[in-house]
Amino acid sequence: MPEHTSFFTYIFSWMPWLKDLAKMFGHSFFGKAVTVHTLEPIIVSILVSLALVALGVRIRGQITSSEEAVLPDDTLSLRTIFEVLVGFVYDIMKDSMGAARAKRYFPVVCTSFLFVLLSNTLGLIPGFAPPTSSWNVTLGAALVVFIAFNYYGLQANGFNYVKHLAGPVWWMAWLILPLEIVSTLIRPLTLSVRLMINMSVDHLMLGVFHSLFMWVLPVFIMVLGTLVIAVQAYVFTLLSAVYISLATEHEDHGDEHAHGHAHHDEDEDEEHADAEAHA
């Protein structure tokens, strides 16, 4: 990325002592020199996380009673926007794993969605670079999902989760086990690389067309960029939900059948409870 293409690098150019402060991280990290450009997406991603926490605390503070939590605001507000986003993520998860598991694993998936969406949106603001255009950030987000779905899989199925990697029959384990291990390990790479490449290209195109046609064409590119932002956040969320759904499925058919009935009954009870609450 060229020098002074964001507020972050511009501030560093005016305050040289910040560069000296950055050296506290070390002259190299895994053999790669630590520079302003390598620190920028990490610091911005931390700021995005803090912003999400602050927004969450503010919205939670607006809900002082159960009655206010049920009734929507009369006008478009920050709470209304978040309710739409949260409901969107919940519907994705409910379609892939049912209502019971969707509520159980909702926090990690919804947090990932909000982080990716807000990080992507920064690319539309002049002077800001989306942290998701850096592989350091996208790989970190993907590793969180990777650790989560493996942990949830072990929690839900125990040793059967590991046994499933060997395949349905023991004499095919020598072939299926390596393929399953590679398939599992490659998931954070595909999640992170897909998001990083799409956001990098989108931000680069926006910058190029903005420099060529300052007033007219960038509006069209920004509209396309908004679509890319939403689609990439949706894809990241959908794949995360699918990975968790696959990991937490019960492998034994008998148990799966029993648990399927239990989840079905639980889902029906939750739907009836929701209907009664709305009524």
C-alpha cells in the first residue's frame, strides 16, 4: 500500500515518535519486518472490536425492561439496525442447524459477522482501509471459527467427533482420515484468503477509480463495493454456521435420530414460546 493512503499512515508521518513506539513490537515478526502498514490493520481491528463492545453496551442499556425489549422503536435507530442484523444471522443459523443449536452457538457466529461487516464497511470511508484486506486479520478471525467448531464438535460428540474423521468403516481409515484432516485444516485458509482477496481488490478498485473520476464513477463503484461488503460478510457467516453445524451433528444414527426428535421438540417449544411472547 502506498504511503499516506490512510489517516493512520498520515498520523504516523506527522508523529515520528509513534514509529519509535511501534519498534517496541520488535524489528521482525515471524521473519517479517514490523512496519506501519503491518500494524495498521491489527490496530484498526482492535478499534473495531472496541467499537462493537461499546455499541453492544449502549444498546443493552436502552433495554431496561422486558416490555421494551419486545416492542420495536418507532423510528430507525441503532437498536433497530442491530435487531435486523442479529435476526438475519439467527435465521441463517436456524436454517442450517435448527433453533436449539442456533441459540447455543449464536454468540461466536454473530460476533464474527458484525466484526467482518463493520471492518469491511470501513473501506467505504475515505481515509480508512478495511482491516479485512490484511491476511493477518482475516486469518485471525478464521482461526477463531476453526477453534470454535472443533471445540463445539468435541463438546457435542466427544471421541465420536474424532472417530468420524476416519470414515464410516475402519478399513478405509487410511484413505479417509488424511483427506478429512486436510479438509478440516484448510477451512480457515479458505475463509481467510477469500475474504482478504475480495476486500483487497474491492478497496484497490475504489481507490483507482476515485483517482481517475473523482465525482461520478466512484459512486457506482461504491455501490458495488457495498454489495461486496455484504456478500463477503454473509459468506463468512454462512460457512462458519455450516462448519459448526457439521461438527455438532451426532454421528451415531440411533443417537442422531433420538437427538433429532429432541431438537425438533425443543425447536417446537421455542417457536410456541416465541409466538406466545409476540401475541
